[in-house]
Amino acid sequence: MGKTRCVKDFKCEVCGIQGMLQILSESYSRVRHYKFLRNGKPVFEYHRNSMEYVDKTLEEQKNSDLIGQNNHALKLFNNCLNIGNKGAGSLVRIGRKPPKLAVVGSNPTPPA
């Protein structure tokens, strides 16, 4: 599948609310909206946006020379998220403990 690209603070074509644009392929894009928490986990709603609208809006944002978060989001546009290669390596590291604990007093030293 390749890379998924995303842009924060993108105005949805369907509802007009700001959300995170996710471009999943050359022909499919959607905007993710946060709704609420259920059992401590976020619940999202997704609206499909046409690629014509997405291309036009991104071009307008690029040409308007925005300052701040939208401009920062455009810089991250091409390398926001790579689904295919990440995940397993970082999950393996979470389960490992360091050989020596960093907090003084939490790992008593053996007698000399």
C-alpha cells in the first residue's frame, strides 16, 4: 500500500468541520473527526472527501503562504505516517527492561 499521508486541521468537504485529512491512496481520502471517549478510548467519525476537493484545497493552502500550524502541517504532508514498516520493532522494545534501573536506591547494590 505504501505511505499514508495526513494533514492536520483540514476542512471536511462533507460537514465543513476541521479534522485530520488522511490520503490512503491516489483515489481515496477521508477526514477523521474526534467524537468522544468510550471506555477511555477515542471514537472517531470518517467522511470520504473527493480527490479533486483535496487537491484544490491543498493547492490553495500552499499558495496562500500560511503561517503557523497549517503551514507546519503542509511540511509534514509527505512523511506523516508510514504504516507498512513501523510497529513491530517499537513494540518489542517496550517489553524489555533496561539492565540497570536509572533511579538511585531502587536497585540495591550487592555486598562488596
